[in-house]
Amino acid sequence: MHIYKNLFSSLCYVLFLSTTLMAQQDLTGNWLMYFGTNRVSNRLSVHTEAQYRNHTLTPNNIEQLLLRTGLNFHLSKKAMATFGYAYIPSYTFESEQKEPEVTEHRIWQQFLLNNRLGRVKFEHRYRLEQRWVNGEYRDRFRYRLMLFIPINTNIMEKGSMFVGLYNEVFVNANKTFFDRNRLYGALGYQLDDHAGVQLGLLRQRVNDFGKWYLQFALVYNLDFRKTN
């Protein structure tokens, strides 16, 4: 327990210090995010997602709007496959932003695998994307390894405070092989069995350019299955 409390304190300090420094230098953006896994049967659920991404720390200079949905197939308690669609308009920094400069339509497939080691939950995410960016077709593959580490409980449950960490790599099937890398750390709180929040910091590197993003995420998983 002591090592997890130290990790929690260290991450709090890094989030505070990094955000303060970046805000002063105007080197950070902001992402406001919602994710939902909405169960409709024991085997099926609907993925819902919305992300409002900003060039700046204050959410008044939109960089990208991401709307994503999909159908999840629950293969077991540890494995899930998804097929979905996403719409992503993007805006240039300090443009008039009346219309997006880049518009993307995306089909995506995903396989999610979970396992545990002690109190730590590991989440492996494999994703394929077929992308139409301003009409140009592109393929991309993504792999993300995420860790959830509860601080005050042994498992993730109502009232759990936790640390979330992940690294994700993106590679293209054509043109430039390396697309981008994302490194993320967050503090989270599980409100109940269906909802949780995270406040985190993400470092995204695209080729030789890197930028920080302050993130707030709400996870709200509705269950529409009938109960007796």
C-alpha cells in the first residue's frame, strides 16, 4: 500500500507542476472527453464517445472534435471485440474556425484484452483504422497498454481512487511508417459501478513535434439489460 500511495503523491505533484509550467509557456492543449460502454445484452454493448480537443489550455480554441461509436461483442469477462465508425473534423490553430480545414471519416475495429497481476489491472488494446482524410484513404494500426492501479482498495470498485497510466503507439500502412506516440498519466475516482472520472496529462509526439494536453474524462456506462 505504501508504494501505491507514493506513486499517487508523485503523480499529483507531476500533474500540478507540469500544468503550471506549460500554462505559463502556452505549450499545452486541453481535451474534454466522455466514454460509454452501454450494455444491451449479455454479449452486446454500444460504444459511445465524444472528445472536444483544444489547441490551448483553455477550451476556447478548438483543435479537433471526435465523435465515435461502435458495437461491442463481449467474448468473455476479459476479452471484447468492437466494430465502429468515427467522424473527426479538425481545425487549424487561430484560424477563423467556421469550417474544419480537415474532415475525416473512419471505420475501426478493435480487440480489448484485460488481465491482472495482484491489484494492478492491465488493458491491451489493438485497433485497426480505415481512414478517409479529406477524401484520401489511409490505413493505421494502434496498440495501447494501459494500467489501472487502485490506491485505497484492492480492486476497482465504488469509492476507489486510482492511477491510470498508458502508452500508445500509432503506425501507418503507407507513407510515413511512424504516425505518433502518446504517453499518459492520470488520477481517477470511481463514483459507482457505472461511472468514474479521470484528470490526466498526455504527451503526444508526432514525428519530431511534441505537445502536452491536460485531459478530463468522464466514463459513464449505462446498462439497458432488463433485470428481474
